[in-house]
Amino acid sequence: MIAVLKPNATKEQIEKLTKWLEDRGLKVNLSQGEFYTILGLIGDVSKVDTDLLEGLDMVDSVKRISEPFKAANRKFHPDDTVIEVGTPTAGIKIGGSNFHIIAGPCSVESPEQILDIAKSVKAAGATILRGGAFKPRTSPYDFQGMRSDGLELLLEAKKQTGMPIITEIMNVTHLPLFENVDIIQVGARNMQNFELLKELGTIKTPVLLKRGLANTLQELLMSAEYIMAGGNHNVILCERGIRTFETYTRNTLDLSAIPVLAELTHLPVIVDPSHASGMARLVEPMSLAAVAAGAHGLMIEVHNDPPNARCDGAQSLTPEQFAETVTKVNKIRKAVEA
Ligand code: PEP
Ligand code: MN
């Protein structure tokens, strides 16, 4: 349920009403927009007398929200959510009119590899460095990532380049290792690991939540809701392709997810064209399409030696290809902004 307040509602009135609602066992989500103040009510709203609420001087209207996701719902929070990443001095904000490119290798492989790639993607315009330390591989015989050593190397690359870092968590017990990670990634395979999501709700670090291989947009939003319900509202959604009957590409990039999510939620949406297509030559066209469709950013796999990458070489761009892609992405951004 949402209560839209009149523009003249005072701070004291809002606090008093919030307390009254909280005393009825509801969680109150305050959204102070440019024109409206909205109280989003989460919980058993059957205990609230809507006529009484609507009759209050300060209340303009009361509406029930039928969707099961509440905190992530655009109706609760009409303005886009903007998430600060890294230190405030870094000035990196994701969401709203901001646009960022996350780039780096699928996996951290060595000190030289991650630092070399970090420097080249930064020079080309990436603002956030990616690199997997704990890797979710389909085969247990494949490279599983450098694990905590990989995380150390990523932190060292952050120190040397000043780039905030993103890396994937697979096990809730690893959370202490992620203390200095700027964005924690929840991979497609863990999108519905609800215990992990609940734990990530208890911290403030931004979470990039990837859409599961066979999950609907509503399921993605319900997973975001798990994190938000715990108090962490810094959730970034990521469309990374879904399973369809098409086998030519690794997955099928669901471009319509971008405008649909923009309608349904205030959370930022990033697109990963690398895992979506599985082929380096498709990464650029899919990036351009995602930007034209309104994505708040991209996450692109880049490797300094793709043929010898330990993971996902076929979909990795070289630093040179990445730089060319960024140039074209910027042209599309200008075109759609105009
Ligand atoms: C990744 O980004 O490294 C990854 C494993 O992606 P996904 O979870 O989308 O497969
Ligand atoms: Mn990968």
C-alpha cells in the first residue's frame, strides 16, 4: 500500500504518521521526491483502515499495490534510485542519468594479468573493475578461480588504479573477505539463494544481482526484494541473457527487460552482453543495443590474451576491441540523450 502525501505535509506530521503506522507492525518506506512524498507500507496492511488514512489532512491518496515486490516497486519510489559506489570522493554513482562501464576479465589469473587489464580498461573509459575470484563453473574439473588469493590481487589492482571493484560471492561464509569490495556480485546461479540474499540485506555494500538463467523479471525483483527487505537498498539489477530454445548464442539477451524494468522498478539496470552472447564479436552490437534501450551501464569481459584465458576467452574482448566499443557506446549515448 502507498500513501501519497500532500505537498504541504510537515516533517513532524510525517514522523508522527510513520510512528503510528510502525506501531501497527508495518515497515514504512519513505520516498521524498521532487514533487511528492510517498510512504510505502510493507507488511500486513489489512490492519490499516484505508478510509481513516485517506481522511487525514496530510494525505492526498491511498493505493493498494498488487505486485508482490514492494520496496523495489517504482510505485513506492517514483524517482530512480542512484547508488554511490566506492568512496564518495570517487564520485561514482549508478542509476538515474549516470552511465558506467564495468570491465575486466572473467577471472583473476595473476597479478600481472589483472593489473594490465585494469590499466587498459581504465584508459579506455571503464570506471569499475570486474574480476572473478570465486568462479561458478559448470564442471568441477574446470578452473574454480584463485579464490581468496584472487580477491587479494583484485584489491591490489584497486589500490594501484583507484578503480572500485566488483566480484562475485558464492558462499555466505565468505562475506568477511568482501569487506573492501565495492560492489558484491550475486551471479545468475545464485539469484535465488535466499539465505545469501538475506545476509546481503544486512550490510550496506551495493549488490549487483544478476538475473537467473531461467528466471522471470518478477522473480528477479522478488530476489532484489529479499536484499531490500533486510535494509540494503543498494541493489543494481543485471540482465545477462536467459535460456531459450536458441542454441547459437550462449544465452538470449532479453533487451526488453531494460524498458520493462524501468517501468516496474526504480533500481538501476546494467547489461552484461558478454555472458548473454558468449561470443566476442556479438558483444559490441549487443552493447550498443542495450545502451539504446536505456541501460544504466554495461559489464563487459576484457582479457589481455583471450585465446589463453582460463575462463570465457571466447566472449572476451581484447583491450583494443574494448576501447573501440566504448567509443561507439558513447556515440549511441549521445544520440539517445539528444
Ligand atoms: C560472471 O559475471 O562472471 C558470471 C559468472 O556471470 P553469470 O552469473 O551471469 O553467469
Ligand atoms: Mn565469465
